[in-house]
Amino acid sequence: MSGSPFDIELDEMTLARARRGSLPACETVYRKFQQPAFSVAFRICNCRETAQEVSQEAFITAFGKIKQYRGDSPFWGWLRRVVVNHAISTIRRESKASTVEFQDFHVQADGGQEQTGLAMDLDSALGALGSEDRAVVWLHDVEGYNHKEIATFFGKTESFSKTRLSRARARLRELLDPDKSSLAAAR
């Protein structure tokens, strides 16, 4: 899963000091990983305030359990898993009754504006998905987790992850290009 925003080098001395409870070392870890932690939490929860809470809770948990980090994989991978677990726990607790309104963004196709418009459309479409669907899409397609790992996060089977991903992608296609979706449905 290389290329992750979490893929940040952390020197062994800082990690060792953090494991011993050194506040300056923990602050260094927090400052290095604060933005990627918030970003992943936001993409899963789709709410800035919730993402802020999730990332803060994840760091509290991580610092409380940092001695459990065995060092057999990069620290950033372990920390990212803590953040993802907190984010998924949060969306599982949320009421499924809340809805997100889809906003359609259109940008003139002048140079880089088309890419910006596509990114805005995708971001809005992701926001229109249900929280579990959005989390599965983000974890699989962006963070690079496989179906077995995603199923473990949710306490479900691999088929849960595969089904959610398939349905979410179909919904994204429908949201991003409603004309093609209505033509396919008419056939």
C-alpha cells in the first residue's frame, strides 16, 4: 500500500521515546501524522467535526497502546489502522437516518478547470453515498485495503465488502453521469 499519505518516515529514536511516554516525542508523532489521520477520517466519516474527533480519539488510543506496536511493519501502517478502526466505529454508531444532499457542480472545460470540476463532482458523489458504502470505496480504491481487511474492519464477511463496493461504484456512475445511467436502465 505504498503511496499512502501515511507513508511518513519516523526515526527509531522518536518512536522509542514515544513508547516510553515522552510527551515531546508523542507531539512529534502527532504533528507528523495529524494531517493524514484527519484526511482518512474525513473521507470515511464525511464530516469535518467528526473527522477531527475521530483523529484525536485515534491518537489518544494509539499513544495509550503504542507499546503494543511490534515493529514488524511500518509504524504508519499501524497508526493508519487505528484511525480507520475509529472512523468505522464512529460511522457504525451514527444514525443511518441522516441524508446528504447531492450537489451538482459544473465547470467550464477550460484547461485545468475540467479536472477541478471532475474532482468536485466525484467528491460530491462520494458524499452522497451512505457512510458504509463511502468507507468501503475509500478504503478499497484509495487506501488500497483488500476485501478481507475491509470485512475485518466492519466485522463482516468478504462478500459484504465486495457487494458494497459493487453497489457503491454503480451508484457513483449513476451520480456522475445520469444520462448514461438512464439509457442503460431503458434498455
